[in-house]
Amino acid sequence: MNYDCQDLIRLFADCFAVDFNTRLVGGASEPVYLPADADEPMHRIIFTRDYYRSALHEIAHWCVAGAARRQQVDFGYWYAPDGRSADQQSAFEQVEVKPQALEWLFCAAAGHGFRVSLDNLSGDATDPTPFKRRVVEQVHSYLNDGIPERPARFIDALLMHYRPQATLQLSDFNLDCL
């Protein structure tokens, strides 16, 4: 299957441009979220280069962010780059569970591969299993208790575009998949 970021940009616009005044933009060297300002009337989710997974990951962060956070650059989140200490990595993982769970759901809806990202190649070594387990548990929670409106809307659009006859099944999301 061909995974083109332009499809994501179009699907995102169809889902959210009007209701949330937000657009998806590729081509950056680093991802960032920028709220509307005097020069740009729309909020922008900017993803890395033309990386499909970067786009899905940044959309997931946007879906987690509440209205107040969506008024702040990068949603007002703290971020330490690669090279984090074990304590910094633990803090990073705490805020990444929900976005990575949504990203996995987005990937599954599109039929695209997923793996968790610890994003700390040169930092202190940590055991990824507890983080992976929390991501699986969050996906199960979303599927059992209901996916929030914005990510559910985007999942539906991805399914319609990539896999029109498919549904997301709880059995497809387990630790062995990661």
C-alpha cells in the first residue's frame, strides 16, 4: 500500500479544518505545534519532513491536548531531547502513553506498521517493557471504554480511506505486537 503524507493532510483537513481551525503541515526538520497568530490564522501541526509516522504521532498529541493546551506552542509541554537520564525518560514515558496508544490506533486503522518509540537512543538504558505494557493497556482502555471524539473521527477517516471494510479489534493490540 502507498502511504502518502498528502493523504493524511487531506484527511486531517476534511476532519478538522473547519471545526478546529487546524491544519497538518509537513516538511519540518523537527515537529512542532503552533497555535494561530497574527501571521497565520490557522493552528498548525507540523510534522517532520514527509514522515508518515511523524504526522500520525503529532496528530495523536493534538488529539490528547485540551482546548487550553492547543493555544500554546507545543501544547506547553516539556521536552528533553535524546540523551535523557533515567528520571527524565520516566517523565517522558508518562506523557507519551496516551499519544502512542492513539498513534497505534491510527496506524492500525491505516494498515500501517507501529512500534513504540522511547526516543532516547543515546540516553540511559531503561527497560521498555513497562512502557509498552502501559501503551497496550491504554489502547485496551480506549477500545473498551470509548475513543474520544477527535481521535475517533480521525480513525474513522483512516479506516474509510485505507481499509473501508475493517474494524479495530481488541485482539490485535497486545504486547507481542510490539
